[in-house]
Amino acid sequence: MIMHRVLIVDYSEYKDTIASLFSGSGYRVDLCESAFDTMKKLNAEEYDLVVSEVELPGDNAFDLYHYISANYPYIPVIMTTEKNIDTFFDMIFEQGIGNVLCKPVRKDEILNLAEKLIAKKNVFGIHNYIAGTIETKKIRITGSRQIKSAINAVIDQIQAWGFPVGNRNTMSLILNEIAINAVYHSHGLTHEKKERIPVRLRDGEYVDMFFARSADRYGIAIDDYNGILTKMKVLDSINRVIEQNELLILASESGSDVTDYISETGRGIDLVRKLAGEYYIIIQKNVRTEIIILFDPKAAGGVKPSQSSLKIIEVLPKD
């Protein structure tokens, strides 16, 4: 078994918690407390992953990310924070940062993400995200009118499996937004979506909705097979939603009309990151986009807010 090496950059006591998660799972772990020391470590040693706190004393973690991207683009980076990422999302967007987890991190989530970023394989397929998968089902969607019935069928099956779905409306809203985007946007039907025109996809085109379970958790994935989404498109969409939310707050305070600045762009992804449980956005350009949501039935209603984390896995073309 290959022992991967992780460099953890964090000045707080929480660095020991993250270090123990990785070392307890067979990773070799080194620690740094500043961006400057991290740069020296990277110049002297080889690492498979860097996990960095957003706030570093006397240093700028975003400058560190830029340094790693420019000099070691093959080393993936996960950033961690105790803050609401919306407060500094402009920097996330500017630097093109795809993976930010909120503290306290969940063991399965950070280790699952790390494995996918390092190995760069088995990134598609909901069964690769649910340990001990017992059963997987699929519903194929070829037109917009099928979305509602497909979502109802998925939720009914989840309940038949014995999992509680306390807030069916929230789950339906999340799945509806993702499925609509997959049917319309990924097939070049943005105008039809804006005008709310029902569509049927061309022969050979479809969207798949997978749902799977293990003994203690379940998940849902929605796939399109055009792969027009990119990491920067995702970040841009989220950034636009955050900017619109700020405009709405200003409008409520000043009474100004901001109607012309408000759109539905990015709403689906924003709902996923704020309302869903553990989730992943997986992209292979011009091939496939998959959004996976894993639900924790121990949380109220089976839906656990993700604290606005960000997890984008972009599969790069083979050389």
C-alpha cells in the first residue's frame, strides 16, 4: 500500500485533530504553522496533498495557494476555516479554489475528498462515496416533464428503505434545481429554462438520477453527459448569488430597486451547498458532470446543512 504524504498548515490547536485523522488512516503527516515555512517544506520534500487553514498568522493563505498552483500545480489543496466562506468568497473565486471545508471537519468527508484528489480515480459513481453500498438504482430522464415524478420516486424509495425524510419539501427543492440545470443548461436550453418552456431532449440525450444506500446512509447523484460545467463556472455562479444576496440586503435597507440585477443563475448549486448534507461536484470537461449528495439520517429530517463548504473535483484531460 502506498503511504501518501500530507502537509497540514495550521497555527491553531485544531491542527492536531486534522493530523490525527490523516495519520490514523495511514497517511504520513507533516505540520507547518506559516505560509513561509510551508514554501520551504515544499521545496525540500514531496507531498501528495496540502491542507491549509485560511487564516495564518502574519501570512496570506491565498498567496500560499497561488504559490502552490504556480509552482506545484499537481499538488491538490484543501482549505479549512471556521468562518462563513461567503465572507471571503471573492478571494476563493479570484484564486480558483475548489475545496474549502468548515471546521470542525467530518472525518469521512475530509478523508473521502483527500483520497479522490490524490488518487484521481474512482471519482464518478455514487457507490464510490458510500462505503458498503448495498443497493443502487437509476432513473433516466429524457424530458423536463419527467423531473417531478422522478424525484417523487426517489424519495419514496428512500423512505421504503427505512430512512426518514423529515423535510420532503427541502429535498425536493434541492433535487429539482439540480435536475433542471442538468436537463436545460447542460443541453444548451438556457433560453427555454428562462422562459419555463417544457423540453424533450434529442434522441440519445438524457440525464441519469442515481440513488444508493448502505446500512446507515444514503445518497443521490444527478449526471449529465455533456460536461459543460467547469470549476470556474461553478465558482462564478456561487459568487454571483452571494453578490445578489448582498444587493438584496442593501435594497431592504435603502428601499432601492435591484430587480434588474437579480437572476436565477447559480441558485441550484447554492442550494446544494447550503441545504444539503455532504456533497461533491465532479466534472470532466466535455464528458460528464455529476453532483452527488450524501445524506446523514441521524440529522434532523435526514438533511444536514453543509455549513457552506465547497467540494469540486475536476478531472483533467489525460496527457
